[in-house]
Amino acid sequence: MECGDLVYDQVARVVGEFRGPAGPYVMLRPVGGGREWQAHPDDLRPATPSERLSAGVRVANGRAARALAPHAPVPDLSGPPAPVPHCLECALLAEQRRAARVRFDGSAESDANVLLRRHLDGDHA
């Protein structure tokens, strides 16, 4: 096997690109890139033409899906989060933030903002 050859890992049941030896094992990586894994050389065989084609199509479909996927909206982080009226947890977190400001404790104020944002995203999304 040479670097770049496509092989079929019979244990993982996936086509991988041969990267080189690593002790008693060999290193493979997914077709199209990704995290490498180790495989025993006895568990590998050359990939068939249909397995090569299938792996290439899977990579192309994944790229196309990522390109077409709607991007998540970027939250507005320009100012502190505003609590929702009549929500007890929002009021408690806003009070923690106010008390931290009075003490000039920027770390605690930032922590309260993070907790308030998490609460808003989770309970008021």
C-alpha cells in the first residue's frame, strides 16, 4: 500500500485513505479528510470501484449539504441580555448582575449575563 491508496477497513466497515504505518498498525483517514484512525493491516483490503465511488459521492453530498444548510442567526452580543418581564428566574439573574455591578465585580457580572443568556435561549427561545 502507498500513501493515498483507498482501502476498505473490514472491522470499521468503511473506506479509508492509507496514510502510513504506525507500529504494528496502519493509519487511515476518511475519504475527503477528517480524523485518522488505526487499523490492523490484516483487516484491510483494496477498495472495490463501487466502494470508491460510494465514498466519493458521500463526500460530495456532505459538502453540498453543508453549503446549502441555513446558517444559524448570530445572537446580538453588543449589550447585556434583557430579562423577560414577569419571569422569576430572569429577575433573579438580573438582580445578581445588578449586585455585581454595584460591587464592581466584572467577573460576576459577566457570569450573570452568561447564565441569563442561557436561560433566555433555553426557556424563552
